[in-house]
Amino acid sequence: MLSQPGAEGSHRLLEIAEKRSFSGSTIYCSQLPPDQWHQRIQEKIVADALLDRIVNRSVVIQIGGDSMRKRNRPAQ
């Protein structure tokens, strides 16, 4: 999340997570580590419900290193 989702965005994320929670795999990508997601969602009750559905049954893969934009930049 580059910006904080408002009430409508938070509810939509929860709706997606709820529908997907038992139907198959879902990949969530973020530039923030999962421990910072809760503080970025303004609707705290929705944040609790959303992260409960995402985090409890997830595998977290954190990728580090330089930005691909730096690596793929054309030589000047």
C-alpha cells in the first residue's frame, strides 16, 4: 500500500480477503513488511478482521536487495 486506504478501500480489501479465504491461493504484494500493514489501514476494526484472514494462514516471503529499477537503468 503506497497510501492509506480509506473506509471504502478497507472494506473492499476485507471483502476480497473474505471471498478468497477458503477458495484458493491469493498473493498479496506490498512494499511494507506485514508488521506495518495494520497501522496503514485507517479502519482499525476492519484492519483486525482483514489481517486475521490474511496473516493467520499465510506464508511470508520477503525479498531484499537493490531495486530492480536501479539494476535495469540504461547506461548514461
